[in-house]
Amino acid sequence: NLLSVSKMEKAGLRIVFENEKVIVSSNQGVVMEGNLQGNMYSVFVEPVEVQTVVAAVPESLMHRRMGHSSLYPADGICDTCQRGKQTRAPYVDLPEVKKPTRLLEVISGDVKGPITPPTFDGFRYFVTFTDHFSNFTHVYLLKSKDEVFERFKEYEATVTSRLLTKIGKARFDNGGEFKSEQFLAFCREKGIEVQFTIPRNPSQNGKSERLMRTIFSMARCLVMDSTLGNCMWGEAVRSSVFLINRLGTRALPSGKTPAEVWFGHPPDLSKIRTFGCRAYAHIPKEDRRGCLEPVSRLTYLVGYCPNGWRLYDPETQKVIRARSVKFDESPILVAGAVNRGGLVETEAEGTLVEWNGDSDESSETSTSEASAITSDDDEFQDTLPELDSDQPVLVEPTTPVPVVTPVPTMASGGASMSNLESQQRTSGRTRRVPDHLRDYELNFLAALSAGCLPSETPTTYNSAVKDEEWSAAIQDELKNMADNGTWEIVPTPENQTLVDSKWVFRQKLVGDVVVKRARLVARGFMENTSDLSTADLYAPVARMSTLRLLLAIAVEKDLQWFQYDVKAAFLCGFLQRPVYMQPPRGLQVPPGHVCKLVKSLYGLKSAPKTWNSTLNEQLIAMGLERSKVDPCLYHKGSTYMLVWVDDIIIFTHDTSEARLIKSQLGSKFKLSDLSNSRNMTFLGIEITKTDQGVFLSQKLLMEKVVQKFGMADCRPSKIPILPKLFLKTGSGTYDAPY
């Protein structure tokens, strides 16, 4: 650095240059000395430590000045630091005194899903329950989260009955499936202390969270390594839990596995095979159709059961259980590969291994395996009987499985998979009609020729308007609604839910005439009825016992009967609150306008009760009295009236009273007089008056049922009992009321 002589002089220093030296001094003495070097005087100055002297400042102020640094701590809790720099509290391992000391002292659970695609049998979720002492896990597949409660009850009953001890604590996240009232009530009843994690702190349930990742990672590998496709992830999850329970873990003493701690003895690993490998299941001779039939079927291993294996049969596309099985665990070679039932396999010779099915360790299955599938990790040898035969047992009916066939990129020996062709094999098995279907014609064309033709009743508006009679029925229905004042055409309101509608068509037999009717039905499920009570939605209907009693009285007292039908009955009741509906098809309205329902309409949730209340008020005003036993029965003197929705039947001695009732009802509603002095049909019962009394028949109803189920041409039986049924004469006497 260069020093200015003039600056030093102005600072009060004295500079002397002599004998090729320079001396800088002050009143206190020499400050610095230097020597001439060339044309410059050089001065060597020893560095000294410079200390910054700061005046006394409060710690909190200095903390703020220095940017809230921890090197300048505040004299208390700094609100800004807490809001700006606070982090999660660290998680520490549990001390030994807080770790569980017995089985089921602490358990935890977690749910994963929804998973796409669903399994071949429709499952989209799975739930695990893990014992913290043994790290043993149970898994259940679920179709929806609301099944968690039932699976937990099943788990609790299973483990407590096996271990003869109760669950102490249960730890879950804050999922609604674990916090429902019925779930918590069940835990209180069983004495289970439920602990929920702090929101957004999944590490508090770290054992289940980490286990869930391990299970699904292994299941993903099993599916990828096999040829069964993603729809088999459910079976892969169950197999993964089965294997994880037999793998060592750092949470247990060296060499111990969860299964060993849970069962009390080391697990037998001789049962384990490669997931998705080929398995030849033995077919019992009872199930073979001839001496030359195959004695085994090709299946694929997908899991384990207490006394055998779970195998997927591509021919029937179902999961079966079997014990006499030979496995081919050789890799799926591309050379000679064929496609059978959507699964790639190889014709190369592999190692065949057979298990005799006798093991001291069995796997866990659900008490109702067809409805709730669990893991394969519990010992049920004492509760599940041994199979007496080698017959594969069907455990769950399923829908066809959309199996995905993966295509390897490289073949053995370096050959490319794209150069190989897979051959589709079709089954040559002869299909035999089951005995219970011998009375049926299973051929579709033959069934059509037998008269089981599709119904002539249209199902859509477009198909109905092509027929003149159905089109006239539509216009008649719209006219009835217009005359009745069912709706008003108004501009589309804002912030209002619009209800949709559809046309429903049916044919009704009135006497001997078939009447075609079109009915406009509101899609009531779109209606918001949260402000309505149950009493506002449901209407009573006549009891069959009441009809039988009235018929008996009519025969005894020789009463006459009259029958009426109210046209468009549901359109007669006034709504207590407005409902807005989109214009139905066939109704011409200006653009931007909708129908504001003033009266009830078919399909609305409150329509039945609205009509019933309207009719009841009218009948009471006419002087009829409502029965206290059957709310659909009315009486006045010797006149009785029974109401079934919009069908009315009257029994009376006084015909003038019946005409008066008809006149009064006709002034309020549109009536159809169906009266016949000898015949009538009510509630599907054909009622015929004879000289001896009343004859009841449901022939038309029975014929309709027979036609509906395609049994019109079935072989009839003279007696409604099983053939070759031998009954023994009983001993003793019986006091029967008949």
C-alpha cells in the first residue's frame, strides 16, 4: 500500500528522511521506520488485531439487528423466530420400558387404495393389521373403505380366540373408516384403547406406513415377474404378506421371524413356490368323464391356503384350492412359448416339485373366504378340516379375468421376442349340460323360436314415437298434465337444482283389453329432500288380509262391488315447495325456460305421500271414516272402501251410496269406472262372483312369471315333490290345529 506523506503530516506526524532511512514519529514516540529500496521507501508494519467496539445494546434488539441469528440469541422466546424458523420435533425410538411385552398389546392398521386397475374379483383397497410385539401382519382385501369395520371385527375375533388374550391398544391414522361411531363403540366394548396419529404426522404410525410400502413393493415385483397381469395384484398382496411374515426383521432378535414369534415355532418354508409359476393340479377320478381324460389341469400359483395352494385356472377363470400339485418353477422361456387362457408359458422341461399337503404350519384364511379375503398367515388346522380327497375346491366365483400377457424384450440366447409368434390354443373339452338345466333350452335361436321374444313394450322415447298408439299415449299423458296444472313454464332460475325426467311405457290389462300407457317419471334421486322427514315421503298401502276379510264379508252379506281407477293420481297432490324440472321430451317450450312443478309428479320422492294425503282429505270431507287398523280402509255405514294407491274398490248394499261416492270423487279427480257385476281384477287377483260364492285366481300373474323366466315350455310335473321321495310314518300323536 502507498502512504501519503502529506496526509501523515496533516495528521500531526513528523517524517524524517536521512541516510537512506525514513522515520515517522509522533509525540508518543516512533511510529514506524523504513529503508530506501530503489526509488521508494519501504515500511514494514506488523499486523495488529482490530477489535470492534460496540456500545451496550439490549440482546433482543441486537438479535433483531443481526437478522434473528442464533449467534446473537434473544433474551427470551422470539415470536418471529418461532413463526419463521420452527421445524418438526424429531422422532426418537421408544425406550425399552414402553415397547410391548406380549402379543396383541399394541397393534396398528392402515388402508391403501383405491388401486387401479381393480383385481379380477373387484377389489380396490386392502387393509393391514400388524402386531407390534411379533411384527406379524394380517391383510384383507376390500371393495370399499366401509368394509374396514367388518374386517377389523373379523380380525379381532380371529386373533383373540387363537391367542386367548385381548388387544390392548390400536393405533390408526385419522381416516374416517377408523373414526366412525360404530368402530369406536366396538373398541370401547372390547376394551381396546384407540390412539390416533396427530394430523399430518404419519410417522407416528410409522410401522404400518413403512410396512405398507414394503408390501406393495414386493407385490409389484411379484406381478411383474409373473405373467398374470396387473389384475392379480390382490393375490400378490396376500402372497407378499405371507412371505414378509417369514422374513427376518431388525425389530426382532437375530434369526427370529414374525411367524416364529406368532406361531411359537419356526415356519416351514418348503411350501413356498414362485408366484405365478405353472402348477399342475390333480383331477380326482370322480371328476373325470372317461378313462382317457387328463388327470391334471394346468393352473398358476397365486397364493397359499391352510392345507394347500391357491391356484388360478385360466380355463374356468377362477381361483381354486388344491393339495396334490406339481410345480414348474423354471423361467418362462420364449422358445416354444404358447398362450393358454391369456397366460404365457413355455413347453420346456422344468423342475417338477410335489408337496404332500401335510405341514405343521398352515396359512390364514378368512372365515368367509368368498366375501372377505385375508392374508395366508394364521394356523387354522384345528378349525378347518383336512380335505379327504385331492379335488380342487372352488373358493370364490368370479367374473372373467382380463389377464394381460407381458412381452419380454429379449429371449434366452439373445433372440428378440418380436421375432416369435404365440399360438392361441382353444380348449377341446366337451361341455356337458348340468342336470339342473336339462329342462331348459339353452340355444338362443331355439329360445327365440319358442316364444321368448323380447318385450314389445318400448324402452325409449325414440322407439315409442314410431308407433301411433304409443305416440298417442305420450300426448294423452302430456294433455293430462296440462289440464291438471302440473307445472308452469318459467324462465330458468338461478342457483336451483333442475330435476330430469324420462318416459316409462307399460301395458295394462283392463278386463280383456290391453291398454297402452305412457308415464312421465321425474328422476327423483336428483331432488334435494334433506328438508323432508320420513313421514313426508312414505304412503300406506292396503293389506292383503284386509282384502280377504272384505271378500268374506261380501260373500256373507251378499254385497255388491264397484271398482274405480283414478287417472294420473300422483298428479293431483299439491307440492309444499317448488321443484324445477327440465322440459320433458315431446313438450314444446321457449328456449331458456323450464317446468316449475306445482303438483306432484311420478318419480318424486314425496309423490306417493302427497297423493295419499290429498285423497284422504277428500274422503274424510265426503263423510267416510278412516280405519284405525288399516289406513287404506274407509267405511260409512254398510259401505266399505279399500284403496291401493290409485285403485279403489267399494263393497256396499246401497248402490245409491256407491254412485254418490263416484260422483263426489269424479268432481275432484278423473275416474275410470271398471265395475263389473261378475268379474274384477284387484292387486293382481282375478275375482269372479259365482252362485256358490267368490272364486279367486292368479292365473295371469303366474303366467306372467312363467313367461318372464322363460319356463313356458318346460316339462310340467304332476306333483310338486321330488321324485323317488320316500317318507316314513312317524310315531306318536300330534295335536295340530287343523
